[in-house]
Amino acid sequence: MRAEVRQVADGTYLVHGHNTNWVILKDGDAVTLVDTGYPGDRAGLLESLAQVGSSPDAVAAVLITHAHNDHLGSAEYLRSAHGTPVYLHPAEVPHARRDFLQQATIADVVRNAWRPGVLPWAVHVIRVGGTEQHPVTAPEPFPAEGALDLPGRPVPVHTPGHTDGHCVYHLPDAGIVISGDALVSGHATSRVAGPQLLPDFFHHDRARTLASLDLVGALDGDILLPGHGPVHQGSVRAAAEQARERAS
């Protein structure tokens, strides 16, 4: 499957891979890459860079929303093969190294196999390398507070719950929130469309995930680029409120 690249604003692209998304922020020849898909998305990731007129050598940094396998897939490849720094929230750095793993286990999947879509999703995960471990050997905490001096000038916002160090990235000048898995607009295991939380078994701490919806909703924006599902146009605050209502 080819990666589907959609331009959502000047220099901002949402890319759909194998049931997961990543974002390209482009400024001249340089880009910031937010997340990297599954291990099996590598060809699509490289293709998406080419589609926007870039290349792996032009990636100034990889920003990771959280260190699950469907977002971390090619981060170590870019770091080791191209010298690309990989930045995360300090609480997520050891997770990216795989000092520990805050991710749904096989037992969690088995317990939830009765849910519509879970078994086909699990088969798909295996096919795209989602059960493999590709730790980042030398992940780094963000080099500064506030807006990062990278293409797109993204502002990390700590939104713990899905994992301890989950972050969303705010582009205040563009009114865009890159929400990772703190707030999504669809998923292979969901039967509803639009703003929502992932099913409970995906979250390390559901209570903190719910609390972080307030942090997401407080960000000024009208374009939501989620880790799963299509772009959502409309008030980010309203999207967070809808997700909370659906989770209650």
C-alpha cells in the first residue's frame, strides 16, 4: 500500500500509512518528521518524503508523540543511517530505549478479542511488524522548552496517560494540533468516526488520558492531525469535548 500524503496547510502534510499516521513539517529544503509509522511503513515513509520534495538526509529531527511500535517504527533507522536526532518528552526517552514497555500486551488483545475489529487489527499488526521491537539507541529529550527551533516551530505539550511521556505538538501560528494517540479521529478497532479516545486497553493510564483531553482542548486550533484516522477540521476544543463525552 502506498502512503497517502495530504497537504493540510502550507508546509504541513498528514500521511496515512498502515492504519497509522505521521506528519511532515516542511520549511524550504528541511523537514521535521513527527512519528514514523510501523516498521513495515518504512518504504511508505521514504516515499512520502520524496512526494513532498524531501529526503531522509533533509530531516532535521524526528519528534515522537509516544514510543509505541506504530509510531516509533523507523526512528532508529533514521538516527543510525542518517544521523537524525530523535526527540521525545524526558519521561518517554527510556520508553523509546525500551527500558520498559507501556503498550497493550498479547494478553490484553486476547481479553479484548470479542470486540469488533480487534482480531483483524491484530493480524494486520503482525504483518506490518508491530510486534517487533526497534528501540532507539540514543533518544534525546527536547533540546529546549517552548517552540522548537525546527521546521514548523512545533511546541511540545505533555499529555500523559496513553503513555507517561506522551506529547502532542502544537503549531499555534497555523492553528494545528498534532495529537498522536491522545485524541484520534478513527481506528481499525472502532466503529465510530470522528473525535474519540482509543479503546481503554490501549492506554497505560486511562484516568490521566481523560485528564489530558483538557490540555489538548486548551490549545488554540481548528485542524487536528491525529495518530489514527483522517484529518479533523473544526474546533480542537470541541473535538476534545466530543471525545470525552464518547468516553463517559
